[in-house]
Amino acid sequence: MKKIYLSLFACLIYLGMNSATFSVNISGFSYAPASLTVAVGDVITIQASATHPLVQVDGGTWNAGGTASLTGGWGVKTADYTFTVSTVGSIYYLCQVHGPSGMKGQLTVIAAAGVNENSNFINNLILFPNPANNKMTVNFGLTTASQVSAKLMNLLGQEVAVLIPNTKLPADNYSYTFELPAAMPDGAYFAVITSNDRRVTKKVVVNK
């Protein structure tokens, strides 16, 4: 087995394949958080009220500051709305009254945790230990030569670190060990390993 050791400002730690629950709250005339990255199967609750009616819109309407409800969307909600994410992509929503003034939010939906149907380029993916406070190791095998990259994202959809730069690797087994810096905050993250349009997504956690 080839062993590759990297020191980075972030780390992947296996959390599991169960769905997660997220809440988006009203804070004055904005949503908190206004941007959130979730996975298929996660359960989302978005706060709404008669004062701040919630409506789902398409991307064009969202960017233009319009309020027209998305055909086939949620309709208008005047009470907290809970739903399970079912498809990869972007979900745009806003306050029907205050959306034109900037009260709007977006969900970025990635594939469900674990190997998805487009990820047959990788096998035997293992992230350990669980949890870890200093370092961890990710083991995986490539079934064919692949252009591979990996990054760590927080729950707001922000890239935290490039874990594996875009690199052409031959079919083989690999082991990457990542050092955790003392300053890295505890919490949940998404680890994403990609090759062209194929992807593996894992929910990960840092717990020092």
C-alpha cells in the first residue's frame, strides 16, 4: 500500500451516514444562517411567521429580488416549515414581504453521505479514528487511474481546506494521514472527494 502523509490546517473524521437536522432562524430582517450546505436526506426547519411568510423561488427570481413562488415548490408558509432534502442542487427561499430588501436564504445540497451512484471510481473508503483530536487517516482504493481531489467544507458551504490537490493517481490503494492543528475549531464538516463528475461525500467531525 502506498502511504502518503500530509500536514494540513484541517482534517477528515468519520461521523457516519445518518441524516442530520438543521434549523434556519429569523434574526431581525434576515435568516441565520443565510447560506447552508446540507446533504440529501437531511431534515431542514426554516422559521416562518405571518410577519415573515416563507416562500420558495427559483434562482432567477432570487437573484432579481422577486417574490413569485416556485411552481411545484412549498407555496407560502406562515409557520415554521420542516422538510427532508431529496435532490442535489440549490434551494432558494425568501421572506415574501422582505425578500426584495434582502431577507433571503439558500441551501446548497450535496450528495448523501457515503458513496453515491457516480462514485464507483473509489472503494473501501475508511476514515479513522472516530473521533480524533490530533490526527486521523483516510484509506481508499482507486479502481482505475483517476484525477482526484479532496476538500473540507464547513456547514455554511465554505471551503476550509484543500486536503488533496487535483492529482492524477494510478489504480492502487492509498493512505493519507492528516495532522490536526491545535487551532482548528471543533464541529461538523463535509469531506468531499471528487474525480471529474464523480464524488464521494462524508460527514466528518472534529472533537478535540
